[in-house]
Amino acid sequence: MIGAIQEFANRLLGRGDAAIAVPTFDGALKSNQKLEEAETILECAAPEDLATDGRSIYLADGPRLLRLDRDQATEVRRFDRPISALAFLADGGLAAALTGKEVQVFSEPSAPKPHAVFSTGLNAVNALAPALDGTLVATDGSAAYGVEDWARDLLESRRTGRLLSLDPATGATTTLASGLGFAFGARATGDEVLVSESWKHRLIAVARDGSTRITLPHLPVYPSRLSPATGGGHWLTAFVARSLLVEFVLREPAYRKRMMAEIDPQYWIAPRLRSGLSFKEPLQGAHIKTMGVVKPWAPPRSYGLVIRLDASGAPLYSLHSRVDGTNHGVVAAVERDGDLIMIAKGPGRILKLPIAPLDREFGA
Amino acid sequence: MSDDIVLSLSKATKLYAGVPAIDGVDFDLRRGEIHALVGENGAGKSTLTKVMAGVVTLTSGTMRVDGVPISPQSPLEARHLGIAMVFQENSLVPTMTVAQNLFLGQERFYNRLRGIYIAAQQFLQSLNFDVTPTATVGALGAAKKQMVEIARAVLHKAKVIIFDEPTASLTPEEKKYFFDLVRDLQKRGVSIVFISHALEEALALADRITVLRDGKKVVTDDASKFDRARIVQAMVGRDLSHTLYGVRKTTVRKAGSRVLVVQNLKMAPMVKNNSLSVFAGQITGVFGLVGAGRTETFKIVSGVLKRDFFYGGEIFLHDKPVRFRVPAPAVTAGVAYVTEDRKVEGFFETASIARNIYLGLLAKFPGGRTLLSRKEANAVGSDWVKALNVRAIGDEAKVVELSGGNQQKVVIAKSLVQDPELIIFDEPTRGVDVGAIVEIHELINRLADEGKAVVVISSYLPEIMALSDRILVSRQGKVVEEFSALEATEEKIMYAAIH
């Protein structure tokens, strides 16, 4: 009862959860254009996820599994459906999620048949990661919509994401956490699993007993996949930044309902992986461009961000592609031989940045 | 005496309590010239101009207007002689409208308000001033108040107009506009005396420059024969040009813990969804044009102003949500705000230095104190006068008797005595001489080195760039861009501030 009164008061006064507030990019998240300075090593149609076996980088591009050796791409295998997530297990096996509805585990990337298949109860598996006990952890973003329909899930303010444990040895699927605001990205660390909760703009740590604690709250972005960083810590990608306009629309259910019913999804007031392609986009005019110059600090419809986190989950520095950039919609980042390889899904690019100069520049 | 001289002073001396504010100064103003008066605070510039405007009278010496010896006993008498003064702290009546202020002192037996507004509108339009005559002056920004002051002087058909720090509160665009206006007045044959601490302005605008130091004239010469270094040397007797704004930062302090977070702060119509953070051990510079909502944002943080009640945003101090409705709890929580308008908000001008600083200390006690100690007040005052090098006859000197720079030091001491964690300096060197600027800058740097979270709000770009470790650029009520001091350039900052 008190909670309901509190919520009513918050909605009336615009406080607490009802405050239309977006944190700023400052401190370790201070904006720069590092992603725009990154080298493009490959352009492809539908890049989705990266994984490494310690020697090579593997790339999911639509239904194709590619191996990147010295920036050259070789097709390893082709699935009958698009790959939505990719991971290597500790024993060298490869796990691939297909359209989010099925996870296949192979003994090696080119093995002809999977030795384990998980398909029951999966809907939008968007990230996979190996756990220390030989199992896989997977994030299932939404119980209502598929992996590509994430904007609808956001606009309907759904909280149906799950963190799952998949055991290739037994074929068992265990739910570690549920009711998550679009779980998108996980990394097992010791007894806990670090999970990105995109719609709640935070990272949480889920313990084996299912208890959760918030490790990185109030992000100005929608966080996504995690990967290990050399020297401890993690790389966290964010596929889009928050904007006041979207936050405002998220407080207006009637408006959203009508918008989703009547407007082409391409032009919804919702985050996108790329923008600036059409005059029909909702953010226009002097908000974005003045005297022919796109303002980097304009409200972002699409954005690119990779955050270097320390072992405790605190940000050390960040790499940005701002509103005036093009390398937006960064959904995966993996280290290889001192370089950071990233997917900018918006323009369909695979990017490379050497890490040592970044560590030096940011004093990490 | 030449016909060319409209106003002159010879061996002008003014004593305050036996101490000379100006001492045997010779000064002459030619017809239709722009004459800049420069000097450190306490050099006697304001006193000299106040003598001309009839605000104070000379202790000894002679003043001549058009060759006739005269000693105006009041500003009204000076105005009748054709001498008008636009004060540094404007002298408008805040509760009256612009039009009423313009015609103040010229009222007739029967005044038709509509007629006054129409006349004011026509007059302001003739000067190309974008000021609404029906607006209440108290609601105007500093720049518009300045315009009203100038308009009033022009309206009174002054042949000599004296400006005391005319550009201190103006944006770069407004300054350019002001310069054009002054040149236009010059073309009409009006002689201009203006005091400025911005030496580039004096060099750009003036025909001749007079430098004062310690109440005495050092030199008067054509502006073309001066450069910045020569003026500074004449002003302070030492070369300070490289210790102020000349040196570009090569290192910045690393950010400490996040002390202040402001999220979507709103106070219509000035602050619009403003979000920013301030870190310990760093100087965060906040730049913006007039009306960018910088001062208002930090006044809300420090409880001087209130945010909007509905959807007003949130403030976190050390990660805890706070909402200060009055300044006292903010002071207790370790937030100090050093005001931009020291005369109105900074101190009690008739109280002593020690008393003013002691008041700052008392503000830390939420319920106040029943017993006050004169001894403690004097001890605290004396310590801070020494620590900040406040130059005064004694600790018991009234603040009104101090120069601008020393008054500013008292205002700063009043806040620092509270031992704050977050110190917000709003235009810390406005109306302050170059010598005191160096001291205040050193103090601000020292505070950041000690680990305090320091915010410096300034409209003067070189100051922001010289002091800040990170620079936030504010535009139309919110922070739009952040620069590290290492990457910032004046062009980048101005672009963000304007677009």
C-alpha cells in the first residue's frame, strides 16, 4: 500500500523511478571519438557477435560463421538460420544461438554435428558465455519478442529477460534469474555471473542461489555484451545511448501504443542502431545540425560505446562514437593479441583498436 | 587650458579616514575621445571617476569642466554639467520598469505611464537595444541592466559618460555590440571614460590610456603606444603577464570521487534538464554565455534558489539525494557558494572584515549560536586576513572600504571558513585587479590540490582555460559538452556555447 502511494507520488511529482532523467557521459564515461578513429578491418551485412578460442576471432555474420585471421575472413560454416550469439567453451567447443530460439554446442567450430542442442523454452538468446564448471550461461532477452524485435520489447516496458545455465553434458537448462529488463550479455566470474540489464541501464551480479546485487547502476546507455579484458576486468559494449525524448515516451503508454500501431517501426521514437538516414526520423533540425555541422552532443538516436571495466565492475575508461560519428550500435568487443576487435552493427563494420595506447592515454 | 579638453583634474587628492584613495592625480579628457582608466583594485580608478561624477568631493585639488573650475557636490549636479556615470554595480531601481528607470528624476507633475513606455520604446529602438520598456528591471539579466544604464546616460544628453567595468557581465557578442555603441557615442562628440580590467578591451577601444597605481597616476599615453605587457607592468610594477592566462595547461588533475551529481535539474525558464557531475580533487570550469543557466544551477545546488516542484530533477551529494531549500543545510553538508554579485549577496558592507568572516562560520551551525564571541570573531578574521592576504587598514576595517579584489577575498574567506567539500566560485575574479586575480587563482588551485571539489563559473574564456581541469559548456539552461583542459580550445568551447 505504502509502495503504491509512493509510486503515485513519484509519478505526480516526477521523482524516483518516474523522474525523466538521463545521467551524463562524464568521469570514466567522458565522451571522445575513439571508435571513429578505429580501423575498419571488415564490412559485412549482418554482424552479430564475436568469440575467441584464444587463437582466432570468430564472427557471426547472419547465418555464416567466419574466422578472422590477420583481418582476413574465412567462412567456417553456415547455419540454416541467423546466429544470434556465439561463445567458446573452456574445452574448445563452440556454442551458437540461432535466431535466439535454439543453442547448438559443437566440439569444435567445424564439427559436422552438434553434440548438444537446447531449444525448449528459449525465445531470444542474445548472448552466451562459458562458465567455470564447463556449463554455458545464456541471456534470454525477452519472453515476448525475438532478438530483432528488441525496440518493441523496450517500448512495452517488458521485464521478461532471463539468465539461464545450459549444461551441455546433461542437456539441462536452469533459470538462474528471471524478470530482467532485457538481459543482454553475461560473463561468469567466480561464483557470480555478471549480467547486463539493458532496459534498467545497469549491470547486476547474479549468485548461484539466484540472489542479485547491482554492480554498476545508472548508466547513460543500454548495456549489452561483456567479454574478459587482459589484466582483469571486462569490456562492456552498449548498443545505444539513452535520450530524454525516449525516456519521456517511455512514460507515456497511450502515446507509445498508438505510435506502435500506426507508425513504421523504422521511425518510432525509440533507440536505433544507426540513424541520420531519413528525414522522417523523429529527431531533426537544429537539435542535430547547426550551420551544416552535426553537433556531437546532440540527443543521440544511435550511438557507439565500449566501456573498459575493472574487476569490480567500475568503469576505467570508455570509447565512443558520438552523434556525428558512424560506428554506432556496438554489440560485441573481444580482445585479440593486444587489439580490441568490435562489431559496429549499425554500419556493419568490424573495428580494430590497439589497447596499449588506450591504457596509456587513460591511465588504466 | 586647451578648448579641446572637456574635463580635467589637477593635483586631485581624496582622503578616506586620512588614507589617500587618490593622491595628486592629474587627468584630462579630450572632447570626443575614449579614455581608458586601468589599474589594480585599490589603485584609485573608482574614486577618480566618482569625483568626476559628483559622488564624492575632492579633499584637495581642482576639477575643471570646459575650463571652468567646478566641484560637483552630487551626481545630480554633475549630470546638469553633462557628466553621467554608469556604475559597476548598477544603480537602477529593481522594482521599477525599464521605462520608469530611464525617466527617473525627470518626472513631471502628471505622468502618463503609456506615454513613458512609448517614449522609452522609441528611444531604446533608436539605440537598437532589445529591452522591453515594460519589463521590471529586477527581472532583467546583467547585460540588459547594463543596456538600461547606458540608455539612461545617453538620454540625459551627457557630454561625458563614465563607465565603471562596463563589460564585466556582457557576453562576447554583447561586448562587441557595446564597443560599437561606444564608438557611435564618440562620433556624436561624447567623451567616454571607462574603467576595465580586461586590458585587451582598453587596447582595442581606447584612444588614450591612463594607468593608476596606489592612488597615483603612473602614465597617460596613446593606446597605440601600449601593449598588454607594458600596461601590466605599469599597473603592478612587475611583469605578471605570463602568470595569468598565457600558459596553456599540459597536465590535468585526475578525478577523485564523484562528489556532486545533478540530473535533469529544472527551474523554468533558466535551467532546462541540466545534468552534470563534479569530482573531488579537480577544478570543473563551467563556461557559457549570459542566460546559459550556470549560476542558477549552482544556486539550486547550494540552496539559494529552488528547483521546479514538479519534475524538477535530482541532486546527489556523495551519492545521496539532497534537496536544499535554503542555504543553511547546504553549508552544513559542505557546499559553499561564492557569489558572483558580492555587493548584494556576498557580505554586509558596513560590518567589519572579521565580523563578515565570523558570520560565515556561524552559518555552519544549523540552529545558530546563542553566545557569540567577539574574541573568536577577531581571531578567525585575523587568521583569514593573513591567509588570504587581504589588504586593509585593520581587521576592524569595514568591507565597504576595501577594494574589489580584497572584498572578493573576504567573500571567499567567508565560505572557506566553513571548511566545505564542494566550493562553487561564481565569476571569482569579476571586477578584480590582475594582482588579486593571481592570488585568487592560486587559492583555487590550492583547494583542488587539497582534494576539494571545485567549480569555477566564468564568462571569461581565458580564465576557464587557465584554471579548469575539465570544462563544461552550458547553453540554454543545460550542459551540452565537456572538454578536458588538454583538448579544449577557445574555438571549440565557443562553438559549443553558441550552437
